[in-house]
Amino acid sequence: MDDASAHQGTARPPVRVIFVGSPGAGKGTQAAKLAEYLGVPRISTGDMLREAIASGTPLGKQADPLMGRGNLVPDDLLIALVRERTTREDCAQGFVLDGFPRTVRQAEGLAQMSDGEVSDWTVFSVEVPREELLRRLSGRRWCPRCQATYHLTSDPPKVDGVCDNDGEPLVQRDDDREEVVARRLQQYAARTEPLIGYYRERADMVEIDGNRPMAAVFADLKKHVGVTA
Ligand code: AMP
């Protein structure tokens, strides 16, 4: 069976997936592949915030200096953003969250959105050693137009330095600079890692070894999404 959209059109209960993992763990790549496979939207709060910054909205103006320094954006703003996004029509069959929740408070906000019930959610905790995270983040390149990501050596674009999708020159994200990465990893350890204990008790949490080739990680995820064609 094709990987892409393997389950589109199949009658099934909504599928809701959360990724918990450090910056550089591969959440974005895997969440995009899984969302396509399941035929549901991928909701990336990082992408939404970067779009808000690019279009100069009030949310973008508030988020910009925080993100630029590797800090988290306030919980209430993120909870409102995700609440609005997940109640749209295209989420009726479910969604894959990428980068949310990032704090226990956000996880509680998310649980409230689904009447306190998270036991039928699938939560992936993706683990990657620190030196590999640093290698991935320092080599990551990003398309400011469509937000596609690449890696200089392990996932390069077809033509050096330009996006496969739209030909836009690729850049390094400001928050992938070394000094900001250190802060992001520290924020992850302090504020996001506690989610692993939170979800271990409340949901179907699966620990995934993210320090493997992309295809091997994805094969593992598919086994756990609990969807049959
Ligand atoms: P990401 O693209 O997921 O790596 O997110 C980039 C940055 O956006 C993070 O370092 C935070 O500053 C901000 N951000 C994204 N998602 C959240 C969230 N759920 N809570 C707070 N800040 C967030």
C-alpha cells in the first residue's frame, strides 16, 4: 500500500496524535508524513507562529522576541490558537499536533478541549541523544516561503540551497543558531519533558527511538496509530 494517504476515505473514529520531543528530534518531519498517511491535517504551532510573525499580526509581534531568544510563547496564547484551529471543519477526522502541547498547562488546556478525555489519543515521545540533536539543528535549512525543512547532509534539497517546492533560497532559522539552540534545549528539559510523565499516566504513550533513519522511525509510528484500512 502507498504510504501517502493510505487511509483517506476510510470510515473510522477521529485519530488524534501528539508528538513530544526535543527540538531537532524529527517531530516536524514525522508529523507531516504521518498526517499525510492518515489523511488529516498536521498542526504545527511553530509554523503558525512563524506565519503570524511574517504577516505582522498582534500574536506575531508578541511571539517574535520570545522565539528569537529560544523562549516559549505564553500558554494561553497557544491554547487559544490550537482551540481555534482544531475546531475547523478539516479536523473532523482528527489531526496530528506538532509542537503542542509543550507544557503541562498546555496539555491540561488540550484535555479540556476534548472534555478531559485523552485516553484515546496517541502520544509519541521521540528520543534522540543530545549530540545528534545538535548535529541536526546546526545543519537544518528552512524555506521561509513554504516552511519546508531540509538538512545539509542527511536530507538535502535537489538543487543546492533552494527549496524543492518553490525555488526559494533556503536559510537557517534564527532560532537554530547555536546560542538560541542551547536555550531551546534547556526550555525543553525544564518545561516540556515533564509531559512524558503526564502522558505516561493518562494516554497511550509510545516511546520511539528517533535516532534512526527517517523511514525506520516512520514505519514504527505507523504500527502504533491504531488505524486499519
Ligand atoms: P518549533 O517550530 O516547534 O521548533 O517552534 C519554534 C518556537 O516556536 C519555539 O521555540 C517556541 O518559541 C515557539 N512555540 C512553538 N510551539 C509552542 C508552544 N506549544 N508553546 C510555546 N511556544 C511555542
